Amino acid sequence: MSRASAELFRLALQSSPRLPRPGGGATLERWRALAALAAQDLAACKLAEAHWDALVILEDLGIEAPRDARSWGVWAAENPRAPLSLQRAGDGDVLVGCKSWCSGADVVSHALLTCEDAERGPCFVLLDMRAPGISLDRQGWQALGMRHVHTPQLRFDHTPVRLLGERSEYLQRPGFWHGGAGIAACWYGAACEIAQLLRTRLHEDQPHAAAHLGTMFTQLRAARSMFHQLAQRLDAQPHEPWVEEVQALRSFVRRVASDTIERSARAMGPAPLCNDAAHAQRCADLAVWCTQQHAEKDDAELARLTQAPSVVWEL
């Protein structure tokens, strides 16, 4: 991780050890904090968002965090070509195998992650990064976008962990979906910052660039309204997952982010991407992070959800 991103990550956790939990009455304030940090540095934001999300997950599961836990990662992506198994060993459990895409593994002190037990099925465990038997393989992470967030594959050789329960306990929480909306807030914050650069550089004799900025504003304002409305719903009914609304928000914000990157380049030409390192990195980082919304795959799932009679389409 770059020194600047690491320092901003540290300062973010120092100034805000916790954010308001989603559905706790101040959801919009949480998302605003995420968006503001994303506008500064997406690498620092990605790690900070995972840390704050981990604290909510532990709270949802009724688990007290270790006192010496300084920062958290959440690694729940599955890679069938790099299986990770949980095995019984004496009075405890150990991890054997590999875990891919462990963002911030070189920075965080603890992590929550998914794994597979041959007898108990998919599980969710707590890992102390100081535990024995952990090695990092950085060779597979060659990204240009999000290059400042080291995302190695971890190899475990009978590494002791704490079993928290079945993976379904993590996935089936309303907070799982609420957290997904928080990630969209990060994308939104970065997209706003990209649009702001065009806003500050626009001249009166640039009608085509102005047209792009007007479209950016329209899309970002629509996304902003979706965040406000969904925050109100979460705070009013925090035990509802609001799956359709979260999926729709993520899909829309991904499109807005991608379109903002494209329009900024068309409006300003190559100069900012070639001469402004912060802007170029922000565009590259946002393009990579947005792929966490699985495009047509998630849209197809959203279409299935909207077949429910309870989903209202009408104005």
C-alpha cells in the first residue's frame, strides 16, 4: 500500500473508530463519510469500508471483537481454483489451503473470512493475522487500478482460527445488503470527484464538454436521490434487507461511475489522464472497484426479484 494511502487509512480509523451502523437512524451520515473518503483516496476508502463493515458484522452476530484488534479485513470471495478448508485440530479449528483476493492483508491485524468444512459445510471464521502458518503470495495481483491496495492470496498451513458460525449467518443478515449499499456510496463519492474536475475546468467556449457535465450532474443527482430514499427506508425498517432497492442502487451507481469516467475523458481529452496522477489513479481505481457489481449477472438476479407481486413499479 502506498505511504499516502496507508496514512489516510490510519487517520480515517483514528478520527472515526466506528461509523453509524446502517439502519441505526443515521445511515445517510455513514454513507456520506464513505463517499467523502472515497473522493480523497479510493485505496484508503476500500480498506476503511471493510474495517467499518467488519465491526457491524461482529455486532450483528453478537460477537465481541478482540481487544487488540486494530483494523479488520473481510474476505468472503470464493475461488474454486484455490480452495480453503476448515479442519478440526485438537480443541480448535485450523485453516488449510488458500484464500484469494485478501485486500489489505499486509495492513490489517484481524480478518473475517469464509471457508469450507467437509462436515459442517460453508463456515465463517475470525483470523488473527499474527497466527502461525500464514504466508502471502503477491504474484497474482498485477492490477493498475487499485494498485495501492495490495490484494495477495493467503496460504494457510494449519493456522488456528475462531469459528463464528455458518457462512449463511453472515450472508443472510439484513446488514449484508445494507453494507452493499455502503460500497455504492464509495463509488458515488469517487464519481463526484471525477465530475468536479470537469466542473472546475469548464470554459464557456466548450459546449460539448458542458453537455457532458450536464449529463453527469443529472445522473449523479438521480443517484443521490436514490441514496437519500434508501437511507430513510433502512432507518425506518432496519430489519428489512431491502434487496431490490440495494441491487437497483448498485447497478445504477455502477453505470453512473462508468459513464462519468468515459464522459470526463471525452470532455477533457487525454491531458488529465496523462498529467494528473491523482485523477488518473482515481479513474483506474473506480473502474476496478465497480466490477464488484457483477454487471449483467446481478441485473438478471434483480429482474428475477422484481417478479414478486409486492414490488411496485408505478409512480
